[in-house]
Amino acid sequence: MPRVQVDSETFGRFAEGVARFMGTAKFLVYMTVIVIVWVTWNLVAIFTLRWDPYPFILLNLFFSTQASYSAPLILLAQNRQEDRDRMSLAEDRRVAAQSRSDMDFLAREVAAIRMQMGELATRDYIRSEMRDELRDQLREELKAALSDLDGQQEPDQAGEEIAATGPGQS
């Protein structure tokens, strides 16, 4: 007996389409209209035009056939959706793990930068050091200038007065 080859992806898309359509209000309206027309026709029509008299056995057969096909199609569509959800969850986990790894790396980098920043000279520190150097240099120049004037004032006293006021202050 020959084997039937079925493309599972194509059939899966077909099953999802059927399941999606059967879950709509449009499907329920179509089914309701068909049943009302079927029952009305078979109750009101002339005897020769009635194809399914009162117990509506043919209508029940159609419903049974529809249910026997729709249930497996809906289950197949649900299984495909579960597979997609599982793959999506695995991808979300992978992305979350990568993000966590990246955040850990960045946290270590920020900590290393903070540690290195502690070793750098700040602007205020450099200013105070330059101020101290300038004061020391002015003292030396003042001592030299005062020693050239030969004793009008003690060099140490003059340097302390300038140092107390600071360079460029009066």
C-alpha cells in the first residue's frame, strides 16, 4: 500500500487556520444560519423537497463529522502553539542570561573605573597643590628680594604676611 506523504508544516498551518476560524463569531453565525435554514426547509418544504425529515439524522451526521475533524485540528493547532511558546520561552531565557552576563560585566567595569578614579588627582587637589607651590615660590622670591634690600624687614615676617593673605589677595 502506498504511503501518503504530508508536509507537516503546511498541514499545521491549515489546522491553525481552521482552529482560528472556528473560534470566531463569524463561524458561529454561519453555523446558526445553516442550522436554521436546514431545519426550516426540512419542516416547511413540500415532501419531495425534504432531504432530511424531522429527527434530522443527516444534520446530526454532519455535526458529528465536523466535530470528529475539528477536535484533532484544534489539538494540532494547540500543540503547534505550545511548541512556539516553548521556543519563545527558551529564547527569552537565553536573552535574559545574556543580559544578566552583560550587566555583570558592566558592573565589574564600573567598579574598576571607580577604583581607578580614587587614584586620580581631582581638580581641587591640583589647585591646592598649585596654590601651595605658588606660595612657596613667592616666599622664596620675597626672601631673595628682601635680602637684596639688606635688612629693612625680617624676611620670614614678610613671607608669612604674604602667605597668610595668599597670592593675588589683598
